[in-house]
Amino acid sequence: MKIAIVGCGIGGLAAALFLHRQGHDLTVLESFDRARPVGSGLMIQPTGQAVLARLGLLEAALQRSARVGRLDGRDIKGPRPLNLLYSDWQPTAFGLGMHRAELFGLLYDAAQSEGIAPKTSHRVAASHQDAQGRWLVLQSDQSDQGEQAAAKSPLGPFGLVVDASGSHSPLRGDLVTRDRPFPFGAVWSCVDSDALADDRLHQRFDGARFMMGALPLGKNLLGKNLPQRGGITTDAPKTSFAIFWSLQREGLEAWQNDYPNWLNSLQSYWPELAPAIAELEGPRAFTAAWYNDTCLKRFVQPGMAHIGDAAHTTSPQLGQGGNLALLDAAVLADALQANEDLTAALAAYDAHRRPHVQLYQRLSRWVTPLFQSDQRAWGWLRNTSMPLAGRIGWMARTQTRVMSGVQTGLLPWQHTKAEALAASAKKDES
């Protein structure tokens, strides 16, 4: 089949690899002048690892990341509300702390090696379907034409369009049923430090209003001058960490202006990490990230499948964004291979992915205020309820399964293997 993939991010590249290996004729379109990653650190959960294993990239990912065995979250006033161990779910389970540039590089290099060459500077503005197939309408260069840029001749026809164009996708039409911004986001950067344990995701809270985290990414990574690292180079075998500071949308400018005082406050807030952050080149070493809660009534329309952030966005509190995109790509490819009829294949993809995604969107919506809120009560509730849940065996295991990405329903027994989620076309057999 002739397939267009719109977007060259994690989901788009994974889909390109799967579909190319099935023999489809691919056109991969990227709006930027060159394909590049967006963001800082992310967690590759067991579900995402299962997809990378199918692509033959897991071993390489293990060499370019840090194994994370637990989530360690502490309130600076004393309580330790979070101590989630992957081993509570499976003795050999772990997460992978990874810089987005590393994951993107793995996928992009694999695509290049297989002859998949994205067409850059192709900004898709719209799509329509006729008897011949689905067409893509491109925008001309907007540098001197503003938002009313003239449309170029449409590309196509394609048997299928895979929309991996991200959270601002122009191709979703009237499928969006919910699109609400979360009031809090974060600023991200990267540092080298040997003052923190490199086997866990660290988080520090002061109630629910203040939160900071440090995700290990591996050793000797920042010497590559990865994005957002402020130009610092080092030969020391320190661990690289992606650090993030919770911030309200309207608070970014105030934080930038008050940066010296904020930096001084870290001496009491997180003294072990403060020296490494002090080496950064001020606010410009950080990148702001804001999040929306976006839901679609279905992930497909005639001749088109939406994957990744084009299909669903949520808060990063559960660490699932990249994993959900990887799962989308794998399941879509399986559905196309298992069904000769395109309509049936798209229906199978939607039926397999939407319930799992909706569960994690719902859970993230519920959990986020416990960590990012102006209300003191949320912090108190987190510090009271989560340690209690951690002392009850089945509740601790459920929390860890949610973190691992394998929970499939709200009830404790509703879960499955990561490999089954990564190959949902064979779900019944698994």
C-alpha cells in the first residue's frame, strides 16, 4: 500500500520502520527543515521496551540510557510518599531513563539505514479523501505570508495516511472531544552529577505547589553536547540527569527574572543537586514544556490513523507519552498485517489502543493535582494515601503496574504482559 506518514518524531519513525518492513511504499513528511527531537528526558517503560525489542533496537537503547529500578519521591518536610519498585511487579523489570535525542537518534539512524528518507520542510495543513484515496494539502513557506499561506498542490493519493504530527495536528477535524491545558508544566535541562543515586527517578516536593525531579540518563552522555545542556562539557564519568522544575504557565517569566533567588533557594530545597544546576548558563539552559489533556472520540477516520500526541496527549506524571506512541505504531502495523481490508484494520487498531490510552489519560487526570496544584490539600492527600497504599501488597503492585504501563483497567487484576500490549493484534493468543 502507498502510505504517507506525517511527522518524524518517535511515533512516526517507529511506524515508518514497522510499515517499511512490511513492504509498504512510504512517504515520510516532516514540517521542520530537518528532523530533530523535541524535549529532554523520558522514561521508556517495559511496554516501550517491548516495542524497541521488536524493532531490534532494545540492546542499543540499553547502551544509551540508565536503568531505573524505582521512583523515589520525597516531601522536603519529611514524608516519603513515593517508593515504587519495578520489582514489585516483576523481579527483572525496570524503566529506562533516556534523553529524547538518544531515542530519536536510534530510530532515525535505523530508518536511514533502511532507506527511509523523510521529506523535510513539508508542512501539512489539511487532508481530504476522494474515490482515488487520501490527499495531503501542504502549506507554502509562511515566513512572509503569515497564517494565510497559499496552499501547494496536494500530495497523493495515498491508501493510508498515518498522522504522527503531534499535539497540534491539523488533521484531526471534528474528532477532538476534549482539549484542555494543564495549569502546570515544567522547565527542563540537563546536568552532570555524582551526588545522586543513578538507579532511580528522584522527585522532591513541597506540598503540591513545588516539585522538582532528576531522571538519570546514563554516563558520559552530555559530552555529546546534547540539547538543553548549556554547552557544558566534561570528561568525568558522572551520571547525566534530566532535571525538571514544576511551573505554572503564567509563572515562566517571573521564574526567569527571579532565577538567582531560585538558584539560592535550591541550597535548602535540594542541596545535593544545587551545585550541578549552578553550572548551567541561567534560564536559557532550560526549555519550557506545557501539556494538554486532549482526547479523540476515535483514533481513525477513513484512510487515516492518528498515533502518538496526534491521537492523545496528557500530563507526563505517569511517564507514558513516548511509550504510548511506540505502542500505537506497533499495533497499527499489526492490524494492517492481520487484516486485508483497510477499514477492518483501522477499526482493529482503534479497538485495541483506545481503551488503554483512555485509562492512562483518566489516571493522569486524577493523579496530576496530587503533584501540581495550588491547593495544600492535594499534597496532604498524596503524603497520607500513597505511603499507606505502598504498605498494602496488592495496592503496591497495582501502582507499579500502572507505572510500568501494563495496567488495562481500573481493577487490580486488569493487566497484561508488556509484550502482549506491544503486539495487540495477537492479544487473544498471548
